[in-house]
Amino acid sequence: MVDHDNKTQRIDAVSICSADGWNSLTFEFKDKLIIEEGAIVVCTIRGDGKFWDRQQSMISGVVGDLVPDYDFNLSQVILLEERLRECRDNLEKWLSEPSEFELQLSASSEIFVTLFIGVREDFISKVDRPVFSLRYNSSRMKSEWCFVVDRSSIDIFLQGLNGWL
């Protein structure tokens, strides 16, 4: 049996952006369903990023303005509310004492959505300027979006989660 949680009829957006402001991910929470296993959250995950205008740079040899570089939209992602609460708890701990964590957010065994915050060798990152990574794995597609964040990025993301939860 599926029961809709009526308090979640509005769409709430919770975002995190990179420390430089060039990249962002937004979770748009659309509905909460109560099933036998617990509460699941239906959401859209959107991402976008900016980069120097490559065409302008190639033509003039001068670094151009920042322009839209990529965007994506995952429109029917199912997450576990319990895992979003764990994420919130880990973010609160991180703000007191930065430390690495990884958390599987998805509710399905068919699609895996994994969030990671921590140091990675393939990015210029450190404990207090970690990499935020979101991995999406399904039988049809595998993707990872990563960018360096800072304390304010994590705090804004946490505030958004607190407002929604």
C-alpha cells in the first residue's frame, strides 16, 4: 500500500553549489510516499555548470566570460527519507568537525544514488574544502558529478535539508 504524505504537495528545492559558484546541484523534492519499507521521496535532481566561453577563447586567444557549460536533469529519482535524515546528521557533524562520509541515498536496488563528501586525489581539495560528489548508477547510465565545496556551501545545503525535513 502506498500513502501520500499531504505535507509534501509543494515542490521544495534544496541546492548545493561549488565553492567558486560555477557548479550546482539541486534536489527538487516533489512527493513523499509511505510504503511498507518506510518513507520514500520522489525528486528531480538537476545540475548545471559554467565555464569560460571556449569559442571566444579560441577566436580571440583571451579567456572569455563564464557561460553555461552543462546541465542535466534526472526527473524520477526515488530516495529514502531516512537516508536524507542521515545525510543531514552527517552534514551537521561535518560543520562541527570536518570528516569524510559517503551515503547511499536511493531507495531502489535498480538505481543507486550515492553522496560523498571528502578529500579526493583527483581534485584540489582538503578536509575543510572537500569534494562533493553525487554518483548515479542504473542499468542504463552511470554518471558522477563532482565539485569542491566549502563550509558555506555545506551550511546552505544543510539549511535546505532542515527546511524540507
